[in-house]
Amino acid sequence: MRGEVLRLLRGPIAQTFKGLMPELANAQDPYATVLGNLELLDRAFKLFAARRDAFAAFLVDAKGAPVTEDSKRLVCGRSVNEVVAMTVRSGMRGYAEQHFGETARPAPVAISGASAEDARKAGWIAQVAAAFRQRHGRDASKAKEGDAARFYKAIRDMLDYPWQVPFFPIYVEIPVELFEKAGIGITRLDDIEKLQRLARIAGEDIGKAERVVTDPELAKEMLENNPLAVASVSKMTAPEFDKVHGALAHLDTRQKWDVFGNTLTAVLIGKDKRITKQDVYILAEHLNLLNEYAVRIVFDLRLGAEQFARLLETAIKVLGRGLFLALFGPIPFFGTDDAAAARRKSYATYVEATIKELIGTVQELVAKFQRDTPEVIPECVALVCQARRERIAFEFTRLMPEPA
């Protein structure tokens, strides 16, 4: 079965890619060329997603019928998802061998259609990779024989998706011991900002978090679901952790740890004495997405958790999910330099002021209505959000970071 998949990948599928990718025009072995070059591998996956029609002859079942679901078995005996995972893993093995000096790096290739955004994203990834290298003191020039194989063994079963390919330069800077401890939690981090946050977590932070959690199985669950939870848990006392964790017990395991992974909000709800376990329970479904300004302002203005939950449910309907997350969600990633830090500060300042003004106006309207009924909050939120929607949207088009 695997042999048939490899025959197709190395033969007719590779030739199909060669016909679609100008970079492969002169390649003697297009399959090896793509696997040996990170940029080409990333481009090949994007091309497959955009031009599946070109691969229709391979996307059929044993009876020759078209297969449109990536989880269903193809005539080769594997599903699209399985073939993609195999290819991602093969690419990672080749990249690791290059990084640890076991094979030569390929000559740089000019990627057709590469944009300024692609270059900016690559620059951010390089900066995050450097942060891991600095944090853990790794020096690839001093790699020993077998380091690539040890690294690949630790990460192999955690790779499944094309979006992981651009992060290979970051993965190779992460110690094998951290992969062995955190498991799939690391490769579930699906954007640069999350990986940058992971780079700031020290080994002693993991030890502190494990001592706060106390239960080894629960600590393992934390690391495997969202290792970023370490940053908040390590700053809590055991009673603060128990307060938050107990209030989130009804959530899906992944969502529970995503709340702790929302670091500043998680620390706030753990430490703020005004916020009770019942408040956390009421807001639980929203806490993985709320920024710390929204939570703090609500309790500063004494809105109450139940009223806040109703406010959020209405705001997302009126503003739309994108604008709602821009205002109430975690502050986005702007980059790693001083200019990016200044832009992030401007964004956060606007978010804080706007949430405070919006909630304050809602409270004033509620007071004017002089009605103590459940629907009064949604009515007032709808009025305020509708009145301010265009202005808020305009400001975010100005303040938002450029897409990664």
C-alpha cells in the first residue's frame, strides 16, 4: 500500500506538479526536489489545494468513482489526509537532515508568484526560530550524528497538516525533550504568534506549572492540549488554579486548556478576587476568546457575569464574528520589532477604550429603559453595536496588523 503511494508520488503525480510549477521545469527528480526544498513543498501543497482538478485522475476510489472527501480511501489504498501526512513527515525528515548537517542544503529557488506577505511571514518565522535557539542554546553547527533521526522520531507522529510546513525552521530549534514532554501540543499551535509565545516559556515555567497542577496526568493533559497554558498556570497559586479549573470542568478538554492558553485573561480570572468560580463558569464558553481588557472592564463597571454573557452573545450577532474578535478577542500578532510593539500598544489602547465606552453606554441605556427583564440587555447591546459598527470597523482597518 505504501509502496503504491510512493510510486504515484514519485512518478505521475510528481510529473503533474512539474507541469504546473515553473520552478520544476529543469528538475531531473521533481519529487526529491520538492521534498528537499521547504518553499517548494509549501507551494506544492497550496497548488494541490487550488488545482485539485489537475489531480482528478488520482482522486478516485477502487471502482474509478471520484473521491471528494479527504478522509475516504483512494484507489492507492490511502486517503488524501493520509498521503498528505506522509508527505509532510517526509519533508520534515529531509529538512531535519539538512538542519543537523547530515545532507547538503539545496540552492535557493525563486518561487513564482511569491509576495511581500510571504517574505514578511518568512521573516517572522526566522525571528521566532532565533528566539527558540537563544532560549535553549542550540547550535546546529555542533550537531552530532544521529541528532536528525532523534529529532524526527520525536516529532514524526505529530505532523499531519500542510500548514505545519512553513514552521519547520521553528520546530528544529525546539529541544527533543520538549517534544517528548509536550507531545502533539506543540504542533497544534497553528500560527506564528502562538509559537512566539511558546518561545518565551522557560523550562522552569513548565516545572512551576506542574507543581501548581500537582496531578501528573493532569499536567500531561495540559501540555498535550495546549502547552501555552503553562504561561498562566505557572503564575497561579494552587487555589487560583483550582478555582479556574474547577469552573471549566464541563468544557471540552481542548477548550478548557485553550482558556488557560489565553494567558492574560486566565491569570486575571484566577487572581481577581471579584471574579468568583460561578462567574468563571457562566463565562466559560467565551473565555478562550476574550481579551483581558474586556473581562477586567466588565467587573470594573460591575456589569455582572450573566449580563456580560448576554452582551457577548448579542454583540457577535450584530458585529459579525470578525469584528467581534477584533474588539473582544486576544490582541493579534504584530511582529517582533519595536515598531510592531508600538503598533500593538495603539491597537490595545483603542480596544480598551472602545470596550469601556460601549459597555458604559449599554449600562446608561439599560438604566433609561427602567426594565428588569432578560431581554433589555440584548436590546441595548444591539442598539449600541449597530450605531458604532461602521466606525469600529473603520478603525480596525487602520489598526489591524497586515495578514501573515
